[in-house]
Amino acid sequence: MSSLSLPINSTGIIRTAQLAVGEGEGILDLFAESNRSSNAGLAEAGFGGGTKARVRATSVDRLLTEEGIDDVRLIKVDVEGYDSHVLGGAIKCMQSMHPLIYGEFNNTMMPNLGRSFSDVVDLTRPLGYRFFAFRDRLDLVELPSPEPWRGNMVLIPSERVVDISQRVRVTAAGDP
């Protein structure tokens, strides 16, 4: 894996990797959309007709172990329907490091891969995650029962809700 030195955090290191993450090891064929949108995804999710790239796939948990990374504070998921696959490969990370999860969940493409947002809920809720939708850019409202069609959401471990509420407005379920 390669590294870039950028003044974005206390270590100044961002690691980049040319691979895909999911639930396990393998090879995935990704297709870039031919309309120049910058989106790419699996043919099974509905992508095709654009440039094809064959990439190695691994899980987040295995990647973190291989690279000796033991502190993850945020997972950003924007994977065009492969959402629950990525989080399914990050269970150990979520259990031990309790990262925030910012997801741009694609509920149009998830069913093409045999999944739905309910699978995301089923993976993360037992790990103590709570679900928040954007009311405004820095205003999150808790959804105790997130609808299966939800798109952009922030999943926050219960023990981090108070800390996050010091940085953005967080409205708990039932609050005005």
C-alpha cells in the first residue's frame, strides 16, 4: 500500500490502496459509468458499458490487520450498493474501534446485489450503533427505526453520541 504525506491529521499520513473492500478475499470486476460521472460499481449492481477494471478485494478487517492499523475513527461508505458487504467485512473494526460511519447508502442498487438498508441496520445495531439523518449540514436527527429507503446517514456508536453532539447539533429520538 502506498502512503501520501498530507497535513490533514496528527500523523500527516493518508494511506491509499488500489483494491476494493467487501466481506472477503477475491477479485471484483468494476465498471466505470460511461457518462463521465466518476461512479463505478459492479455489473451485478447495474453498472456496465464503461471502462472495466479488475481489482483485488479484501475485507476492512483484514486490511487493517495487514497494515498494522489499530485506530480508525471514521468509515466513509459510498460504494454504489455494496454497502452492507463493506460493513460486513468491518465487524471487528466496528466492535473494537467504534468508528463513526458516514454512508451514502444506495438503496436503488443494493437490491441488485441481494441486499437492502435493513442489512446495514442488522449488522450495526447489535454493535451499539445509532442512526442519524441530516436535517441540515451540521444538524443530525436520530431515527430509532430508520426506513429501508434511507440514503445519506451517519451511524454513531452509542458511547460517542455525546462527544459528537459537541461538534454538531444532534437531536436524539423524541427530542424537538
